Amino acid sequence: MTDQYIRAFRDGSKDDKVLLGGKGANLAEMTRLGLPVPPGFTITTDACRYVMHHGEAPPELEEQVATALAVVEEELGRRLGDPENPLLVSVRSGAAVSMPGMMETVLNVGLNDETVQGLARISGSPRFAQDSYRRLLQMYGRTVLDIPADAFEDVLDEVKADRGVATDVELDTGDLEGIVARFQRIIQEQTGEPFPQDPREQLRQSIRAVFASWNAPRAIIYRNAERISHEMGTAVNICSMVFGNLDDDSATGVAFTRDPATGTTGVYGDFLVNAQGEDVVAGIRNTRSLPELGDVMPAVYAQLTDIMEHLELHYRDLCDIEFTIESGTLWMLQTRVGKRTAAAAFLLATTLVDEGVIDEEEALRRVSGEQLTRLMFPRFAAGGDHHLIARGLNASPGAAVGAVAFDSETVIARQREGTASILVRRETNPDDLGGMLAAAGVLTSRGGKTSHAAVVARGLGRTCVCGAEALEVDEKAGELRVGGEVVARDGDVISIDGSTGEVFAGEVPVVDSEVAQYLAGDVDGDAPDAPDLVRSVHRLMGVADRTRRMRVRANADTAEDAGRARAMGAEGIGLARTEHMFLGDRRKHVEDLVLAADDEERHEVLDRLLPMQREDFVGILTAMGSHPVTIRLLDPPLHEFLPDLTELSVKVARAEERGRSRSRRDRKVLAAVRRLHEQNPMLGLRGVRLGLTIPGLYGMQTRAILEAEAQVRRDGGDPHVEIMVPLVSSVRELWEIRHELEEVRDEVAAELGTAITCHIGTMIELPRAALRADEIAEVAEFFSFGTNDLTQTTWGFSRDDVEAGFFFTYKDRGILLTSPFESIDQYGVGELVRIGAQRGRRANPGIHLGVCGEHGGDPDSIRFFEDVGLDYVSCSPFRVPIARLEAGRATLMAAEFAPHH
């Protein structure tokens, strides 16, 4: 049976995104709803995947396209290539996941030297026909033939300058005929071949180019950034052309059913009279606000707003709509659930709940931890003497400070050096994606809220100010001017406010956002005067907390950290690192421990350390109240607390040269540093190995913990302590240490005259521990997966070296979409976590399981941990709210995909 690679718009629905891509599925849905969609058809993503795997199109595709095209020709009474009554089509990409501006589009396919005359006759406008032809030549040349866009833009700019006009619309028929001739010469000169006069060859090559654009560098960069699979492929939509550039009763535009920057109800969007859709998105001409369409074409505007309301109710969400008006007739060219800012996501979700459109659980599904993170970013401080240099449109909110950069290459190079940049352009294009990803913010002098810069910046969460018309962007001179005066040069620092559209010279100070203040407990989310955004975040955090199965703890090493974590909603401490308690003034005691000549000296040092440790633990346990606190015994190699080998060697040598007697201790320390020096210390004498080789070390820490617990309990507290042994790989290691810790527990209980209950468990951070988890679980009361070290030891990566070294190469080449230290590698490290959890529970059904690496605050990782069935995640205090939100969403997703009986 022959594979079918074509679907007519009337034969699909919005549920067919994987097969038809987002654009094709939504065109089909609008057709199904009876909305005015030009006739057309979609080539499915199956065809693109065939091309990727075979290097050529499916053999049956050309015949299937011809058959589908014949149906469109019959419906419209026009034929592709007919010199008297030509059919023209657009060829547009459309992936299952929206990738705005990343792939190719070709409009007006079917025009040639003959059909352009036919189009002029039937339209009654030779100027329109020539304008459409030059657009085809320009787009086909750039998209299909890979001719640099500047080759065409330079001709347009030259002709406009010669005629003394500012826009393309002001060029007359003769001007456009001359431009068409010059564009054809450019194609001949650049390729050695004339522009193809056969419309079906144009169509074939345009389809090929759209498929090829799936793997264009900018598309790959975008998918890597958004973690979109490279295997999905794009659909291709062949749609009969309708013309927004036909006459002054024609227009094209983009509309949103609500403000994508704030979520506010209303009519938002941009349009241009006598233009085609690319003019609006590219930001080449500054657009008009959509409500103005009501003055220009009131009947069409009323029809459009009715359709917008219909679509929002149908999709139950903010919709992004592309439309064209041809001589007073409205046509719908696209709709999709619109990208929005983080603030708009929260505000809109709660608004739709209040309107009865969705329930609270659906509202929670529609926001994300990544969006919450953006809302926690600082904002510019109010007041102060800030030097305002321009105002534009508040396209994507946030406060961004950085050095001016006029091209993406500079932004990317500076990012790798650790310098923040603001990408400044007249208008961005899809090739600027790399720079937009690397930039702190984006500033353009042209374009509206629906321009490429605005749409992509909102999707990426980048601060963006668009259409700052007072700015003259001179990319060649590297200057930014206002009224002829230079206000900033390449490398100068500027500040842009994506919430107000303001642009300032220099660095503007920042303060905590209102959401950050609320999450830190400084603002009451229930208060009547709380900002709307804070109230929305508060409501959805409440939904998440009521919904989630997993508990959320924090990694905290001090009482201050513990208090901060608790204020942010932490339900315990999942990792208190005791090594941080040996820094500063206490380093000398660690040196003494290393230098101890016998058991007596060693115990003397441990006795000195005991009250210090006890005081530390009292503070943490007091701060956390009745919440559990997991304290990890000393983990890093002792040499980390000692002076650097090279520096100490130099110090001793110089002291000896000068005959100083003080060098005697230094010589002893130097000898110890040399004795403890390891080629690979992270795999050397650390963790449980320290406890087994330095008698009394873990016993001292355990005594300090248990005495602290008893003191807090005497003071009226209700502490719950868990003692965690690090870097265990064998059950024998844990058995030996547990026996020592239990002896200390019994001694403390006898001294205090009270029973002491403490739970003893281990970190699972080595592959062998995960694989032998069933044995270890017989001795441990809990596991905490240390996914930072587990990632290092599974991949054979040194975290610091990888992220400062070859990771960029791996990401650019698509080997890694994201750092495995940022989001858990579910198929390698994650599989070890799954194995460890399963085997541990099989041996000890009551064992408590958690994770304490930074993956505990990563949204994708949290969803994985929910699937594995961990009891809690633990992360830095700042990420606790994100983990709470994502744990709630993960519970909903798990329920959604659970098997139903």
C-alpha cells in the first residue's frame, strides 16, 4: 500500500499536530470550524522524516502533490502556471512544536514572466503584480538558492534612495519592473542559472527548501535551546495565496486575543495596509496598532474580533492569529496557542479560572517553574537619576543590563568571556537566534509587539524593547544615535526595561522583584493590596502545594540558610554539608587533625571541634522546627582544608632562606599536604573512606549532632535528625560506620539518661551503590541520590572542566542538548536512580528516598523523579518555590498518563 503524505485542510484537526505540524493542524481546525481559510493542503512530517533518513523525497510525493493541487485548482477555478488566470500558492513550514521564524517560507509561488501579466490583468493592478513578483524572486533567491539577503535588500534601498521615498509602498510599477529585472540578474549571476519559469519546478524546489530548513543552523540552535527533538521533522503547508498587497483595501496582520506581555483582556496586535505577512513579522515597516483597523475597515475589524473571541473560547487559551485582508475580504492564515511572557502566563491562568474557562489544575499545568524563575529576576529600582535615551514598545518584560553589541557573533563571543550584552539591531531576523539566546536583552529600532524580535524574545524569556524609533542603529559604524547625536557605541553599557519600553545609558541598579519578595515571605500574597501578579502566583503555588505528592526540602549549611529555605516553603533540610563548618577560623583545627601524631593528639583536636559543631547543628535544628534535617558527615578530601601545595612550598622555601624559625609548623603541614596529595582527589580519600581511616572523626560529628538534638529538645523544640554517610559503594563500608555511629548514640543516650532516635542512611552517588542498592538498603534507613557526583562518575565528566571546556562544542553539535549537570540524563544517570530506587525498595519497602543534587530544582528532572517515585527532592533555597510548583505539575502529569483500570 502506498504511503499517503498529503492531507487537505478539510481532513485534519488540531489534534493532529505530530503529523500535520502546528500550522497545518490549526489550519485544518479553523477549516473544520467554518472560518475563512484559503484552500490548501499539508505535506506531513512523515515526508520530512523520510527526507532526513533517505536524503531525498518519497518517490510518490510529487504525484500526490499534483493530485492535491488539482483539487485546489478545481475549487478556485485557477491553475498553477495558467498565463490568463494563474493560481499562486504559499509554501510554509510548520513543526509540531512552535519554532517562530526558524524555518522557511516562500510566497507567490507560480509567478513568472507570463503569469505576472495575467495577474496584472485579473487584478487590474500591474503594480501589485510586479510587487508580488519581486517578493517571490527575493524570497526564492534567499530561501531556495541561498543567495545572501543583502544582495536584494541593497537594490531595494538603492532604488528607494534614488526615488526619495522611505517605504516599498511608495515605489511605482516602473520602479518595481526595474527591481524585478535586477533581481533576476542577481539570481543568474549568483547561481549561473536563470530564475525557473516553470511554476511546478518552483513548487518542487520550495518544498525541498522548507524540508531542508528543518536542519538549518538556526533551527538546530533553537531546538537545542528549547530541548525539542531533532527527529520530529516539519510539515509543509501549501496554501492558495490571498493578497494583502493588492490595493489600499487590503492588509495583513497578526493578532492576539489578549496581551501576550501581561495577559490583559483586549484586542492586541499589529497590521499593515497594502503589505504581505512577512512585512509585519520582519519589522521592516513600523506597524499600526490593531484597534486602528476599526477606523480603516470597520466591517472587517468586527468580523475579525468575532473570530478572535470564537477561537479563544474554542482553544480555551490566548490565541495568536495571522490574517490577511484582500480587497475587503478577511482570510485566516494561522492560529496557535500564543507564546506569552512569564507574568502573562500566571495572570492569564488565574483569570481563565475566574472566568470558568478552565479549572485550577489546568491552570497549574499552564505555568512552569521556568516561568516562575523569570518572575524572580530583579527589576530596575524606581527613582534615581537615570539617563533615558529612548522609548520603545515593551515587547518582553524584565530588566537587562549589558554592553551594546550590533551583531550576534559579538554577543556570543562576549558570553563565553562572561560579559553580558544587549543585542541592538534595526530589526532582527531568524539568523540572529544565536545572539538572542546569548544576550541579556534585545533592542530594535523597528518592529512591533508581533515582530520577529518580540515573538522570539518572549518565547526565550529574554528582555526585549522593540520599535524604539528615535534610535538610529548604525551597525557598520558601531554607533547608536538619537537625533544625530551618538548616545552609545559598541561595548558601551546600556540598560533596557522590557516592562516599560525604556532605554537608559549606563547601568541602572536593580532590586528584588515583587514575586521574589513574596516567595521570600516579605509580601503577603493574600493581602487585598497585593499586586495582581503576586496574587496569581500565590494562588497557583497553593494549588501546587495541595496537589503534589513529593515533599520539597532545601540544601542548607547554616541557620540563616535554613531560615531562608523555610520562608520559601521548604519542608525540611535534605542536605546540610558539614564541610562548610570547617572553613574560616576553623581551618587551623583541621590542620591539627592532619598533623596529629597519635590517638591522644587526634582526640584532643576532635574534642576542640565538638562544641563548634554542636553549636552549628543547634542553629540549623532550631531554624527548621519539627521539619526533618538530613546532615551529611564530612565528605571532601582533607587536603581541601589545607594550604595549596605550590603556595606552601614557596612559603617554606622563602622562610628557610631567611632563617625564620616559624617555618617548622609550615614544614610539618607541607609534609602532610604532600602525603595526602592525590592525582584524582574526587575519587580518592573522601566520604566514608575518611570516616574509616581517621578514627573518631565521624563519631565526633555524630556526638555533636545528637547532643544538639537533645539540647534543642530540652529547649522546647521538636527536632528530627537524619545522619547521612557519603560516598558509600559497598554495604560493608556502611555496616562498619553504622556500628560506630550506633555506639556513639548509645553513649550519648546513657550520658543524658534518655532514649535517642536517629535515622542513619546514605547517599547513592556512585554507580556501584545504585547497582547494589538492595544490599545497602538492608543497612540504610534512607537513600539520598547525590546526582551531582553520580553524573560525574557515570559520564566520566569533571563538572567544572566540562562546563568550562568542551560542553559548548557538544551542544553546538547536538551531542548534548543540555548539560547533564543542569538537567538529569534520564537514560543513563536517571536509569541508575531508577534501578537504585527499585532495588532499595524491594529489599526494604519502608526505605525513604530523596535526591539532594541541584537536579532537585530542575523542572524536567523533578518530573522524572516523580515518575521514579522518590519521596522528596532537595535543592538550593532559591529554587524551593520552583520545585514546589513543578512537583505539583509532575503529580498532575503522572495522574494524566497513569494506566486506567
